[in-house]
Amino acid sequence: MHQNLEANSRPDWKSLIAEQEGSGLSQKEFCKQRGLVLSQFVYHRCSFKNKNIQTVKPALRPVKVIGNESSVDIRVSLPNGFQCSFPCSIDMSQVKRLIEV
């Protein structure tokens, strides 16, 4: 019986994470207002994000560059926050190898 009480009193981390992301508050401020332990919030947030990233099959999509190729960069932003840019003249197989790493 005691285990059921503990299970019912556990925070619904998935809902809390979604609520924080839509609130405009920092994680620290959100946790402070809700009486949550920041390190636990960050742990569960990372756990859910890693599960979501693993279930999505990565894919490169073809793009067409229009304009002056000498002044255009290819910019890549990944869901984990990683960003990089390459000169348009770079061989696409090199870009693919770098991103797959």
C-alpha cells in the first residue's frame, strides 16, 4: 500500500516539462515556483529528450541553392542544439560524414 502512495505522489515529469517549455520561464525559475528540485527536473528532461531523439530516424534531405554560391553558407541546426555552417562549395558527402558523427 505504501508503494502505491509513493507512485501517486510522483510528479508527472513529462507534463511538467511540457508546461515549463510553454511557460517562458527558465528551468530554474519554473522549478522554484513549483517546489521542484532543479537537478531532478533537468535529469528527467534530458531522459525524455534522449528517448525522443533515439526514436526519430535521422535523414538528410536534398536542397537546392539559389543565388551567388560564393557568398552562401549552408547552415545546419540539429534538435540537440548543435549548429554549424559550411561554405556552399563543400562536397556534400563531407557534410554528411560530419553530421553523422
